[in-house]
Amino acid sequence: MPPEVPVILAGAFVAAFAVGAVGFGDALIVAAIWLFVLEPAVAVPLMVMCGVLLYAVTLARMRRRLDFSAVMPFVIGGALGVPGGAWLLAMADATLFRLGVGTFLVVYAGVFLLVRAMPQVTMGGRTADGAVGVVGGILVGLAGFGAVAPAIWSGLRGWPMDRQRGAFQTFGLAIDVVALAWFLGNSMIAPAVGVYFLWCVPATLIGAGLGIWFYGRLDERLFRRMVLGFLLVSGVLMLIEVGGGFR
């Protein structure tokens, strides 16, 4: 077994547990672990391949429980937003951008972890949901963490946790499928990525199964706090990355 494989498997397992339990958070978790042992050209396509497997498996296993009624505005908006994010990537200061988003996530999640109830946004309807999907798509094209936007918005909507998760996890799958098609179409997946992916499959399936089991034991309050906790961790990891902690 190559020496980097245990680290890769650990990242795959932790990320899969996070998605099984909460529905998002895999990309930043594996980035925090895999970029210690893998080059970005290998790590990023591997993240996308594992993400497609992970989101597809968890959604399939939970399809009878989750509420998918709010999905389409996010997915359509995300598809429209990705090209804009890719365009901004060539013009924006990525470090400054990630610093700003990381700081926002830490402050947002930190504040709402301390309050008893979150504010609820009822205006805008599906048009507002689609606009948030556009923002998520831009974030994907610009920095690779678009599911954060639908996760925050669906919480502010005050939806039940099964509807929240049905929306932002389906969004995550759709975006990862688009990204995988892009990598394949541009021959950006090296043979080593496929080998590492095969190593990751068992860890991904086991971690996802345990996460789904854990999700079944959450109530609305604990789910809200778990989502906020993952947003906080995502923000901290982003700030560490900006500070050079992954290089």
C-alpha cells in the first residue's frame, strides 16, 4: 500500500460521514486532509469523483425520507452561475475572496450557534431560491464550495431538515456531475486519480452509512446546530488554507 493511501482513506471516511450526517462539507474536509499528501491536480478531480459517488449513494438511500420539492430553483440557478464563477476566477483575487468568505462563515455560524432561534426569511419565493442557486454556482466556479450558499439559505428559510437537506444535497450532486463532465471532457483525470478513487470507494460507503445512521437520530434543533457547526469548521479550514496551512 502506498504511504499516502491511509491519509486519503481517512479523508474519504470523514468527508463521507459528514455528508451522510448533514448533507454537505466534503470538499473542504478532504482538502484539509488530502492536500498534505496529494498535488491539487490529483486531489481536486479525486474530490469530484468521490463527491459524485457520495452524494448519489446518500441520496439514493434517503430518497424516501428527503423532501425534494425545493430543489429545482437551486439547481437551475447553480447551472447558470458556474460559468460566471469560472470567469471571475480569472479576474478575482482568490486569496482575498476566500479570506472574506471564510471570515463570513466563522462569524455567521458563531453568532447563530449562540442564539436560541434563527431568523426566518419568507420573502422572494422560488425566485429568491434560484438567485441563491446562482450565488452557489458562482462560488463553485470561483472556489469550489457552492453548497454552502444553499445550506445557509435553506436554514434561514426555516424549512424542516428533510427539505433543507433534499435541496442543498441535490444541488451538491448536480454541481459535482457538471464538474466531473468538465474534467473528463478536458482529459484532466490522470490514471493515478482512478487508482486512488478505487481505494476510496469502501471508506466512502462505510462513512456514508454511518453518517446516515447518525442523521436518523437527529432532531430539528440538533440538525440546525450540526449544519452551523459544519459551516463554522468550513470557515476555519478556509482561513487556515488562506494562511498557508495546506501548503
